[in-house]
Amino acid sequence: MTGGQIAGLIAAVAFVILVIFLAVALVQTAKLLKKLQDTIKETTKMLTVITKNTDRILDQSGRLVDKTNTLMDDVNGKSSKLNPLFDTVENLGNKAADATSDKPKEGFSFSSLLSLANAATIAKGASKIMSRKKR
């Protein structure tokens, strides 16, 4: 064998080895890409489930906020209806304090005590009416 033939043989063997290494690298890359594709499919499925659950949670949260707003409107309406009752109770307390104090205010008389009793009757009737409304 001549020097050129030996060099050609070495080049051919080197080329075969290179092709084998490239083939192994390509096979490993194909396996990696397959695993990556499977991972992406699983991730997509999980994201779909998470999105559906999130949509359900947001929908339920919105309905809960709506119900809370309705409830708060109802509570605010009822509490505003109670304001006159508390004003009447305050007036009754003031009149009772005036009636029992050692130094009654000017103009206090037995007739103001009667109006105190009338106000108590009115307050009692108002509370009954309000408790019957919207049960």
C-alpha cells in the first residue's frame, strides 16, 4: 500500500466514525424531542384544566360578590329604617331622665310624661310593623 492509499483508508475510517457519532447524536436528539413533545402535551392538558377551574372559581366569586352586594343593600335599607326608632328611643331616654332628675328642665310637665308614654307606644308599634315587613 502506498502512502496515498493509507491516507485514504484513514480518511474513510474517520468518516465512518464521524457518521456513527452523528447518528448516535441524532437518535438521542430525537428521543429528547419526543420527551419534550410529551411534556408539552401534558402541560397543555394541565393548563386546560387549570383554566377551567379558574373560570369556575371566578364565576363563583362574581356570584358571591353579587349576593354580598344584595345582602349589604338589604342591611343598609333595614338599618336606615331603624334610625327613627333609635331617635325615638333616645328621646324617650332623655324624657325619662328629665322626669326623674332633681332639676327638671324648664317646661317639663306631666303632659310631657304623657307624650313620653305615647312615643313609647308608637315606637313599639313601629317595631312590630318593621319586623313583619320583609320576613
